[in-house]
Amino acid sequence: MLTGDQDKVRRINKSVVMNAIRLHAPISRARVANFTGLNRGTVSNIVNALIEDGLVSEDSQEESKIGRPGINLGLRRDGGAVIGLEVGVDFINIVLTNFVAETLWETVVETHPTTQSQTSIIGQIEQLIEQALSITNERHLRPLGVGIGLPGLINLRRGELVIAPNLNWKNVPLRLMLNQRFRLPIYIENEANLSALGEYYFGVARSCDNFIYVCSGIGLGGGIMINGNLFRGSHGYAGEIGHIQRDPQGEKCACGRIGCWETQVGPRAVLRRVKKDLQMHPNQFLLDACHGDFNNLTFNMVVKFSLEGNEICKQAIEDVAMYLGEGIADLVNIFNPELVVIGGAFILCKDILQPIVEKTVFSSAMRPSADSLRIAFSERGTDACAFGAIAVVLDDILREMTLN
Ligand SMILES: [Zn+2]
């Protein structure tokens, strides 16, 4: 009979082996032993148990240097299905994947938080989850859980959205509400934290344990990864980088304060700068493109025209790139990350942003902190948050499955 301590060690080893297979599949038993530091006999026993549980499968043969072919291990594709959602300020993105995070279905729908009630938007979330569950059912897969990223401060313990300034929502017990309808594990997290996880597990930050994710949509969010763990602070509210005050004489922020970083950067700031410039330098081309009303100008139009060489549009993006770089330099001084990942709407104007952000960061940050720093753009793009939500569910479910 195993003692309590031996049993605990066995369960932790099982979880470690499972995660090594998930992250590095296809992988042989010998390489699992290398990655985990466990001896080969222990790895073999654990792998056999995982195969018996229906969680791991043996796949194709691996070339072996010593002539004996090894057998590759991987998670079973049909081990279950996972649902990930990003609830943005004016959209919902949902992704359904199998057990190895391959997309089975995804869609994006618009929301209108200024005219639509909270109940109606939550109704849309429920309908999308229903749709994903019916596809899961058609494919005879077992639904494992739902992860949801929201643009605000989240109380993880209670599964509650505490405040989302850009949605104008407060104290929404979303996990409880969804649990009343769906008998599934529901995970609620901040969208930027999930996007950081999405890049860590499935994108540009793979195997990078110290990085900062900066994401701009209507707001500006951040996810801080320290030693392979999201830094959440004492109550889970860390990472609100968009509300660092950078201009006390600046614009009013959605949080009610003045001159937050998110008022200086992001699509709204770009549009504001273009419109201000147009008051002094009227531009017939832009006026025609907006059908005579600059209120019709969108961020996507500004990006398109700037790439085509329109000076007013290009200047606005360049100004914002500089403010973005200055804020990132401060974060680099504080956290000394290996990598800064820029995501969200910024991806659209990567070619204009990147050289200016890099120049500003490397000239503003303290040299030793920035010496080996890389600045990269999101690889997962608009799916980063939904895939982070998938990662959270898989992480927890796999731990539960292997620890029981
Ligand atoms: Zn603010």
C-alpha cells in the first residue's frame, strides 16, 4: 500500500508526464524521461497507465540513432472537446477544439454593448456555447470544459467579472450563471492573461518563460508571464498596464481617470490623432474615402491608407508607436523579460510599428535590461485569447484526470 506521500509523488509524476506529452508530442518514452528528469522505468509505468485510461495513444515509429525504433506518444485526438471564448468589447469569438487543440469549429459574432443589455450579450454567449456543444455531440466527443476571456478584472476564486470599464459591466457572477445552464467546468479569466497563455502554449512565446504580452483593442491589456506562470498579484488583478498614468494633462480614460496609457495608444488614439490633424490639414482624399464625414473613418481604413503612403495616417500610427515603445520600455525596466509580444489591433500595422517601437524601447530602457530582449508580434492573432482559454481548460482538466 502506498503512503500518502508516495501517492502524492506518483500523482504529481503522472501529471508531469502528461504535460510533457502534451507539449512535446509526438515524443518517445525516452525523451519524456529526458524532459521530466524521471527514470525510464517510472515513465514507462505511468505511460502504460495513461494509455489504459484512454488519454494517451502510441503513434508512428520514431527514428532511433541506435537502430531500435522507438514508439511515439501523443494525446488522443478523441479524448474530448474544449470550448474557448473571447468576449471582447464589441464581439464574441468562440473556438471549439479536440483534445489536442485542433480547431473543429470557430466563429465570431458582433455585440453592441452601448445598445445591447448585459442579459442579451450573456444570452449570445450561451447560444454560442450551445452551438459548440451540438457539434461536440455530433462528433461523439465528450465536452471537457469552457474557458472564457473577458476585458476586465476577474475574481478567479468566485469566477466573477468584478469590473469591465469598456463594457460598463460590474460584479457579474458569470461562472455561476453559466453553471446553472451547462453542467461543465467553466473557467473565467482576464482576456490579456489568456492571450498571453495562448501565445505561450500555441504561439510566438512557446518555451519562453519570461515575457510580457501587450494587447490593444478598444482598451490596452497586459499579461505578465514570470518563470512560466502568469503573474496575477495578490488578488488576481495584476497586469492592468493600460491604466498606468502617462499623461496627467491627457484624455479621459474609460476607467474615469486622466491620461492612462490606453488613451495614448490603440485604434481609438490613432483615429483621434488623424481627426485632429485633419482639422489643421484638410485632406480631400480622406474626405472622399469617408463619404464627406470623418466620423466614418475606421482604424482599418487608416492602416490601409498609411500602408499606401498617406502621410496623415502614417504619422498618426508612428506617433502611437512611439508612445507604445515608451510604455514598453518602462515594463522592460521593471520586469526584464526575454520577450515582449504585441497583439490585438496592432498586428494590422506591424510593418510601420515594429521599427519605431524597437527604436524607442532600445533607446529608452536601461541597457542591461534590454540587451537580450526580443520584440515580436502575436502569432495567434485574433485567436490568441480563445486559444488561451482552451489552454486553461486543458491544463486543469488534464491535471484533474491524471491526479484522480
Ligand atoms: Zn484608465
